[in-house]
Amino acid sequence: MPFSSADPIPHDPARSPEREGDDRPSLTFTVVDPRAAEAMSLLTRYFADIVSRYWGRPATSDEVARAMSDEPSDDLQGETGYLVLAQSPAGVLGCAGVRVVAPGVGEVTRVFLDPVARGSGAARALLGELETIATDRGLHRLRLTVREDLVEARRLYERAGYVPVEPFSTSPYADHFLGKTVGPA
């Protein structure tokens, strides 16, 4: 059954990063409209992070606004995709989305985790939630691109089972192309 952009994703302890004796954050995941205030706040932080890394300096608000305009996120809802927020008891920690690009195929995008939560297992849990939702929505293949300078992201994807695939984009920001089968073909 497809999720609407307003449907919360139930927290399933079996899919939680939380384990007895584990200090990783307890997370809940919610599919949201990318235009909602909380989503826009995280997407702005995501773009500020990747623009800053690209230029090797803090991004200006104009650069962030331009990047958000050049690469809109509005289609990460309904039948064309979804955006997931990860929240701990302390607040929203991150976001990630999937854009449906063909029948059965989605493209992972907008993966962001607050720096205070990096290294905690939260990013892997968020990616796992994206994959579960993808399977629930009938997607069986996920793909993504990653820039050369985003080494932590590439390491996350590779550890999660994403493997190199043939290039599928001519984006100047796509240095590595990865894919993964997530459900029955």
C-alpha cells in the first residue's frame, strides 16, 4: 500500500538501530511533504553542507538558495517519491529521500544527518528505512550518485551493500554510481 506524504511510518523495534546495551540513538521515521517547515529546514541544512563541502568553505545563503532552486525536492512525495525524517527523542536528526525514476527503480537522494549524530549508526538506520519503504512501494532497485569529496557518504553506501553500476547520469556532481537490489525483481 503506498504511503501518502503525511503518513507516519510506524516505528518497528525489529528495524530500530536500538539494541540492549547500545548507545545509538532511538529513532523514529516519518514520511513528510518536502515543503513542510521541518523538511525545508533539514533540506536547507543538507544543501548548505554539500555546497560548503564542494567549495571548501561555508556556503552563502544565496548559494544554498540557488542550489535548492536548481535541484528542487518537491517531487519527493506521492507517486514520484518520498522524503523521510529521522527523529530521536532530542529532535529531528536527518533526512533522506527516494525519487521514483522508472517502474521498480528509485534514486536515493538528500541523505543528510546532523553532525552530532554522525558515527552513531543513525545514517545506516535511515538508509535501511528508505530501503524498507522502497520495497513496500514496489521498488526493487535503488541507485544513487555520490561526489568524490563525500567520502563518508560513499563509505556508508558501500557498507550498506551498494555496488558500482554503469553511469546513469551526466550530472557534473556525479563521480560515483552505485546501486542495490532491495526487493523481489
